[in-house]
Amino acid sequence: MAADKIYFIVGSQDLYGEECLKQVAADAEEMVKFLGEKLKGNARIELLPTVVTSDTCIQDMRKAQCDDECVGVITWMHTFSPAKMWIKGLQELRKPLLHLHTQANEKLPYDDIDMDFMNLNQAAHGDREYGFILARMGVPHETVAGFYKHDKVVEKIGKFADVAKAVAFSHSLQIATFGNNMRDVAVTGGDKVESQIVYGWETRYYAVGELVNIINNVTDKEIEDQYNEYTANYTVATDNIDAVKEQAKYEVGLKKFIKEHNIGAFTDTFQDLHGLRQLPGIAAQDLMGKGIGFGPEGDYKIAAMSAILMKMAESRKGATGFIEDYTYDLTEGQELELASHMLEVPVSFAAGKPEIQVHPLGIGGKEDPARLVFDGITGDAVQVTMVDMGDRFRIICADIELVKQPKPMPKLPVARIMFRHKPDFERGTAAWCEAGGAHHAVVSTALTREDIAAFAKYTGSEFIAIG
């Protein structure tokens, strides 16, 4: 089954008697049932035994930690739950944790409230004790406060599930780098061993010839089937059908390689295309549309982040994918950035039906590659990048607004995304540069800076927000 299970653990104690614990269990079951229905299709919520002793907590947390389908844990203190009993259990857990600060009841029964009710329903007491031990132990976690049936609370729990699934996905991610990063470029490099230690990424180098061998054995029927998929989804605006079918051939080969090696993201570089007639264009764009991460010029970090953030956003509306900072319109007070790349802009950013076009590339020394050309969508978004600072990884997240291009660009044969920096161009771009932000990034209209900050928290990453 999919890795989308979240265990729900409730805290109490045995001082209030068996009847109290029965009510705690019943309320917990009702809460889990409600949340399970609300989050159906996004996450499965499963209840574990109520924590009343240190041993119970250890058993619950070990089960969560060792269950490959489990991506995170939600905890809630129904009654007062002495926090010493949570210490050893929390030491077992290395998965994302949400502290749900809620109650079984929404309103106080003012006419009938007595000490039995007070003892049973005391999250205001128990959650503060629990919150202290989380802070004392430095356990990375999120806290959501409010009645569990309120829409805002359910929405925040759903976002926690999205981030938790992305963290789990990160720790199983395998990346293929066809060739190394672009010669003499600094920011695309990084410590692949350290990134495996921190994020779980298994980044492996493959000579491009290994891919070429697969591509050269792709059949005419496989090429035709992939080409027909292109024509069904995109408008063919070129007479050079051979170039388009060459890209179809590459995509079929890449799909086979990805399946054989369980790859979730890949990189290539125009400086290492031995045996290929073109730089992959449509092939990379189309695969990104299917959730495969991509980084150009050997940028394995951005390939990974694009795959991870696409995973995080898969249950939400909006576009997420790789982009590159390119050039500016510096009209005073109306500054804009044009973001694009040589070829590989994800199709999810298309405002309309993309066109397949073939044009010279002007770099790499290969044949004219086929690519998808389109204008970009609009809306509020975040721009996210990751850089290796030598002794730590840094995640930088900037608030931006995707906008419609002011005028047509008939001579620019690539996909085009334009955006405004927040709070403004001067402060936004200066802060990005001062933080060491790369020219490769992931843009998302589906995610927020809170999502990115949560991922950084759960992975122990340095986080810088600009906006």
C-alpha cells in the first residue's frame, strides 16, 4: 500500500479510573473516524493504544517508526498525561510529528460542568505538559490548535499530511545523474553523501551511454505510441516531425531506465550528450508532468526538490516544477522577471495548450531539439531553492506573483513564466542573492512558505524566507 498512513496517539493516565479511560478511547475513535473521512484520498488515520505508561508510549512510537506505510504521527492529550512517560517513546520517533491541541467537546456545558468533566477534558492542562517536553527535548513538530471538526484545523492537518508524505518520499528518493554538473559552475554542485545522510537521497552517476544503449533499442511502435500521446496533448507546430519523434524516442528510453532503476528524479547536461542527437526537451518536460523530478546541468539538488515538492503538492490545485531565473524587465516601479530555461519548463505551468516547436538551441552543438512552447499561468506562488553552504544545506523560499507577460514574445521559442518579487523587486532579489539563492529553483502555486518551512524543520535544514 501507499506510504500515507498517519498514526493517532492519545495521552492520558490511570489515576482517573477505568471509566475515564473508556471514554478517552471512545472519543479518540470518534475523532479518528471523523478525520479519516475528511482526509480520505490524502491520508489514512489509524488509532494506536492510549498512552498511560512509558511502555505504552514506547510501543506506539516503535510501531510508527518501523511501519514503512506510516509517514507521521499525530498526538493529543485528552486528559493530563505526565510527560515523563513520553520521553523514551519520543526518542524512538524520527518521523514528522503533529501536536493536535484540541478537545473532544467544542463548547463547555456551562449548566452541568463538574469535576468529573474537568478531569476528563483537560487538553488545556495536558497539552501544555506535553508541549513542554517536546520543547525540552527539541523534537521537531508542528502544533495545530482548535476544535478538530473546524475546517481550518482539518485543512492544517491535511497540509501536515502532505509534508509528511513528502518527507517520507525524500527518504526513498533515488536520483540519476547523466553526466556531472556543468563544468565550472558552483551552485549546482553539492555533497551527495551529506544529502543522503540528511534527506535520504541516493544520487547515482550514470554515463549517458547507459541511457543511449536503451534509447537505441526503442522500437518504432514505441516511438509512434509516444508521438501519438504528444499529438493528443499538444499542438504540433512544426514540419520537422523527425525531431519530435527523436524526443519521443528519448522519453520512451528514459521511462524504461526510470522503471528499471526506480528513479524519481534525474539530471542531464548539454556538455555530456555523447550518442544523443538532441538535448532532451519535450522528453524532460513531459516526464516532469508525470511527477518525475528534473534538474538541468547536473543540478541534483533541484532535481530532488522538484520531485519532493511535486509529491507534496499532488493533492492540491496548482502547478509545481523546475524553473530558472533568466532576465529582467527593469522598468522602474514595474520590475518583472522572465523565468524559463533552454528547453525544460514543466508543462504544468502552461496557461493554454502547449505547442511543439523545433528551433536551434545555440548551445551543446547538437541538432535542433523539439520542445514545448507556451505562456505561463498566473497567481501567487513560492520560489524555492536549495544550496550547499559547505557545513549545512540551506533552503530559501521567496513569495512571488506569477503574472501575464505584458507583450507577446514571438521570437523567444521557449516556455515563458513571468513573475513579480515580493515585497518588491529591490528587496526580493537582493535578499535572494544575499542568501546565496541559486538560479535554479522550484516554483509552486500550490504550496506556501509554511509548507516549505515545515519540510525544512522536519529535515533539520536551515530555512530562509523572503517576502
